[in-house]
Amino acid sequence: MTMLVWIVGCVAALIGAGWVFRFIGRLTGGTVFRDMEIATAFGYMLALASVGLGVWLFFFVEAAVFFRWAVQGFIGFAIAAFLFRLLGRHLGPNSTRRLFRQMPLTASFGIMIVLIYAILAIFAGAIAPHGQEEVFAQVNLLPGGNVAMGGDPAFPLGTDQIGRDLLSRLIYGAQNTVGIAFATTVIAFLLGGTLGFLAATLGGWLDQLLSRMVDVLMAIPSLIFALLLMTIASAWAGSQQQLLTVYMILIIAVIDSTRVYRLARAVGGNIVVMDYIEAAKLRGEGLLYLIFKEILPNAMAPLLAEFGLRFCFVFLTIASLSFLGVGIQPPLADWGTMVRDLSQFINFAAFSPLTAALPLMAAGAIALLTVAVNFVVDWMLQKSSGLKE
């Protein structure tokens, strides 16, 4: 009840401050304030109060360590994205330099993050200080490397409950989680895109059969369906973890291919009625030529945008399945599993604030890649649609 009264009091105070702000603005003769509504003035006051609260937390509250890290990370990433775009405008071939001149800062941030993740995934074995399966005698080491606080300089982020290096597992998590998600998305697009273009080109009973099958699969919530199938696949695979990973890739690819099928069928249906498709048919071109030479190049823009979105959804689905215990299996490192396993370290937050951030690091790695890919997808949609900022 006290919290509710406090919130109502703050809102009332902001409304009053907004009214005073608008009243003073009208007295000064400003044309902007003449037609300003009280809700708009309240929004200005809320924004000002939020900035003030942020400054107070950053400079004067010692316990707000995570907030300071978030602000510093945001500023650091913004500067890095600006420098990355500036570098791209002056280096490389003319085509890439022209792209970097056109892209907004959000797109350069997204491309930079995707490149960093790709480097980590490809060269994880060379970058990680230890192996993802390597077990050490030191268990539950606190991060920071301070021996007096229960850390070890050899393990900057500490070790987990069985003695594995957490920094190495975070790096290998990029290889496993992102690599498997990319392979799954590619399979989903090959399957869904091919069937969608076939349905749009041939039509008839094949279109009806494929569309009704897709409707049945899409009627079931994807995460629940994947969880059910993965539970069955776990019984089939037994102790063969690699086989279970293959099952997971195929299951998620088939489920997500239904969304790709719908898009490919819709886009292909708008293309097959064009005059150049009829001209190609009159020339005697075959089905493969029509799909890969005529339809696919003209459908590339929406498919590329959908590829970015599907990759994010597949990435989150794999992390969710791993968090539930039926995704990527130990000893492979996976960010979803790490969030579940590292949640116990929050109990040590009183000794080391970085310890409480350990489960957030894996979750933050997932969120950061998702945001970065969506920034790139938004830019690609803007370029393909011809819209200007």
C-alpha cells in the first residue's frame, strides 16, 4: 500500500510540474506551449525526472553497480559503432564504403556485433584460455581473480560448480549456440523456401496439400511442440549427445520452415503472375530455371530480412530448450544452459557484485546478438523498401 501511495504521489507531482512547465512557457509567449497538452508536458517532466534519477544512481549510489555497467556499456558500444562506421567509410572497396556511408549508427552497431560473434564462434578454440570440457580442481571460484575474495587470476570469471572455466564456456557458447542456430536457420530456409516457391509456381493439389500441412504445424505453439518432440528425441538418442543435437537441428528447422514457407509462397505468388515469368515459360524454361533464375532473385530482399528474424527466433528457441534441459547437452557449452546453471551464483552477490552478473552475462550475450541482428534487419528492410530516414 505504501508503494502504491508513493507511485501515485510521484505521478501527481509530475503532472503538477508539467502544468507549471506549460504555464510558464505560455507566459513567455512560446508558440510551442500554446497548443501543448498536459500529457505532453507530463512526458517532458517524466523524461527529465528519468535523466535525473539516472544521474543520481550513476554518481551517488554505490549499490547501483549493474546500472553503471549498463550505462558504460551503452556509451562504449555507441563509440565503438561510430568508429567502426567511420573506418568502413574509408577502408575497403567502393561498394562497402558506399554502404557504410548510407547506413545509420544502429546498423553499424549490429554489423559490428555480428562480426564479433562470428569471430568468437569460428576461432573459439584459439581465443578461449581453456577447453569447454576441461575440469579443474578449483570449484565455485568467484570472478575477479582476487585470491582474498575467493578468486584466482587464472580464471577471470571464476569456475562453475564442477570446476570448468566460465570465460572459456562463454566463448565456446558462441560457437555452439550461434553456430547451431545459423545451421538450423539455413536448413529451415532451404526447406521452406523451396516448398513455398514450388507451391506458388505449380499451384493446384500440391499447393493445397503443402499449405494444409503447414497450417496444422503452425496451429501448435512452436516452443511447446519443439519441447514435446525433443523429449521424444531424447529417448531415441539415449546417451548419444551428438545425435540429439542433430535431432534438435532438424526439429527446429522443420517447425520454423512453416513460417518461411508462408512468406515464400506469398512472395512467389505475386511474382509468378508477372509478364517476364510468362515469357520464360513460353521460351520453354524448366521449373528449376523459373525458381532459381526468375523468382528467387526478385524475392531476395524480403527473404533476407526474414532470415535475420528467423535466426533470432531460432537462436532464442535453442537457448530456451537448453534452459529447460532438452537442448544442447553437456559437456558442450551453451548460453541457455549457463543461465540455468549459474543462477546459484546470485547467492554470492554480497561478496562480489560481478558474481551476480554471471548468469546475466550469458543472458546478455543472447539479448545483445538478438538486438544486433534486428538492427541489421531493420536497415535491410529500409533499403529494400526504398524508404528514407
